[in-house]
Amino acid sequence: MKKFVVMLLALALTLAACQPQPAQITVSDPWARPAGEGENSAAFFVIQNGTSQDDAVVRAESDVAAAVEIHLSKMGENGAMQMIRQDKVVVPAGGETVFKPGSYHVMLIGLQRELKEGDTFTLTLYFEKSDPQTLTVPVEQR
Amino acid sequence: MRARWLWGLVTFVVGVAVFAGWLALRRPPEFVGVALEPPLPAPEIVLQTVDGTTFRLTEQRGKVVALFFGYTTCPDVCPATLAELRQIRAELGAQADDLQVVFISVDPQRDTPERIQEYVSRFDPAFIGLTGSEAELQPIWDAYGVFREEVDTGSAAGYLVNHSARTYLIDRSGYLRLTLNFGTSINDMRHDILILLKEKMP
């Protein structure tokens, strides 16, 4: 009886492990900071790559800003924080890349309208291999 | 014989515990941030505010001041710090007015007094945003060891300003006590700010 239970458990675990992951790119938890018309803001999110190949974000677009660029904030050797424009941001196969304050972010330059807490706008991310994804981004104080 | 040995041990353990407690009590609480030893009077800052009054750092005595240097074109690092200070101030409740956040420009060419005050007010209307001419700001940057460097990266945002992104904490008596590096967790920031808020004016 005990043996049977152990076997059943092992079978269940094996099945759970074999559960196929959706082979795709998923973007979750998008948000952006409030900012005034004409000012700049930044959008953040988490990208998960469920495919078996590395992929990369190569471009972002939104009609909420005059220009949209991908940047990385990082500490320079001189101790100053700097922003470096990114041509692409890799999302490793089976892994994730987090866009977050003080790191990767989508820079929204020259906002066409004020972004107030509770507002939303759309942002489209373009990938090297996968299809583009359009997100609804809520404006939040975080 | 055995009892005497036991009593000796008990006395010893109690003694050590009392001594450790006394040490812990007399030692001032430790900052997570980078403490200035010894603390120095914070260099004076005199700048015009958006409503035409003169801001003097020395007039903030009695409050704890969190000072940050940044610029309004900055979409990530400056807002990240201001958002954390906003949250900490919001949690202080009735004591919130004892914490004054001051944001000073590293980009006098683009930051007008109106623009910088509007920028910080979006986080908290009680924050003070200040700018001036480069001639007015340079001695302040120098006094606080602020590094700034304009770089043209070809971004649609125009030139960017690489800048040191420390938060300076000044106590109620006007002494610069410590700095918090960018990336310090909000819990550690709160911890150090609360230590300064608990101190009384001498």
C-alpha cells in the first residue's frame, strides 16, 4: 500500500514537471509613473520567455509620447548614475527580464498628455523573434 | 561544592548579559547608510523658490532634511528616489512635517523654478524643488561633492545628465550626518530617517 502511494506521488510529480509551458513570450505587471504633459515618464514590466530560444525586445512604441526609447540606468565607474540607450534587451530562453526602476526601462519622452494616477495607455513591444505585443499600461505611484 | 560552582556560572552569565545590555544601550543606533564621522554642519544653500521667496537650508533647522540632486528630464533614477521619500513621508503621519525633502537641479539650462517645483510636487506637494543659474549652483554642487556630466547620447530627450544619486540626510541641528547611495532599499532608508527623527534638538 505504502509503495503504491509513493509510486502514485512520483507519477503525479513527473506529470506536473512535464506540463508543457506555453511556448511564448508573456509580459506581465506593466506600470508607468505619473508625469506632466511635455515631460518624460518611464514604463516597467516583466517579460517571461517560455520559448526554447533567446529573444530580445528591440523597440517600443506608444502614441502617448513623442518618442519612446529603451534605456538602462546603471551606476558608472565614477559613482554617478547614468542612462544608456539599449538597441535590444535580451530575454533568455526559459528565463525572464525585469524592467524596473534603476534598471531597464522604457523611456516615454515628451508626453502628449498628462499621465495621472489611474490613467492607462497602450504600449507595443517589438521582439527580435516573437510577434509584437500590445500592453495596457496603468499609471501608478509605486 | 557543586552548588557553589553552579552559582558561579549563573553570576557570570547574568553579569555578561547585563554588560552586553549596557553596551547596547549606550552605543548610538547604527546607520545603514554611509555615516559622516564626525558629522559636519551641512553647507549652506541659498536659492530662490518658485514663489519668489528665498530658501535657506539653515532655516530648516528643527526638521530632518533629505536632500537629493537631480533633474526633471530624468525619468527613472530621480523619480525612483522621490517616490520612496514620498512613501516614507506618507507613513510618518503626524510627524511628516518634520521631514523636509529638497530636490536641487543638476540641469540649470533646462530646469526652471516652475518646472522643478511642478516635477517634485507631483510626488508630494510638500517637497521643495530648487534651481538657479549655473553660477549659483556650482558652489553648492562642489560643497556636496556632486558629480555631474552632460552627455549627448542621441536620445530624443536631448542631452542626459549623469549624476551622483546619493540622498543626503541632515539632522534637526543642521548637521550632515549620512548619505544613502542610490539603490538603498526603502526599509533601510526609513530606518536611518527614523533614527534622525527620534533625536531631539540639543
